[in-house]
Amino acid sequence: VQTCALPIFLLSETAEECHEATRQLIRIGYDELVGYLEGGIDAWAKEYPVKSIRTFDSKELRERLNEVTLIDVRRLSEWNDGHIAGAIHFEGGRIASEELFFPVDKPLAIQCASGNRSMVAISVLKRRGYHNVIQVDGGISKWKMNGFEVTQDPARLITL
């Protein structure tokens, strides 16, 4: 079991949410939990600066697809099952350690299955100097729910 090298501090609306998150984190090997802050992000924002990430829903992404470079951070098997035409595939777990070749002439729209992995990828991208990033809310799941087309064309698959 791999453990987290840094202590974890939880932010939640209620103590019950923190207790549940603590149980889940310990189960997967993250046991350096320092504490938690009740009151969620509002309580945090009273004391510390808060930054936000620009977000597109699937409808806005579809309307503005030509204005962004779409990066799909899902696993290869998920990509092969179908992806948004024109997307670039780059598994999220690779972003922290591999050389990045993303275009810099457009904002990067980061998409996964539902939105969780894309937020992690955005955090890493920002630490690596990419600041013009957009999170695709709901990921490809919402894209499909809206009836938008997916493809299995591997033409923009990036492998190193």
C-alpha cells in the first residue's frame, strides 16, 4: 500500500462528511490526516485566499470546441470505448511526470469521465505552469447524456 507523503487536511460542510472521508482515506492507505475544517469552503475563504477554475458544461464545450484544445485524461481503455472528436488523449496519471507537448495557443479544456480526474489533472497542470485551463463539468458522461457524438478514431492519441 502506497501512502501519501504529505499530511492531509480535510474541508467539509459537516463533521459526518469528514468522518466518512477519513474512513475512506485510511482504507486506501492515506493515514496522515491532520484534521478538518467544518463549514467547508466558506469557512476556509474567511481566512485564506481561494482560487477558482473556469468550467464548461458539455453544451458550452460543444459550442466552443474550436476555441480550445481538448485533453482527455481518462485511461486508454476508456478512450478506446469512445471519445470526443478532436480530443487529445493523455492519461491523467502521466501528467505529473512526463514531458508535456500540449499546444499553448489555445486554452486547455480538461475532460475525464465525470469531472473528478480532470480536476486532479488541472491541479498538476497548474503546478507545471499551465494556467489557461478549463474543467469540463460532468466529463464525457454528460456529453453522452446530451446525445452528443463520440468517435473511436485514434488519430490524436499521444503516446511517448
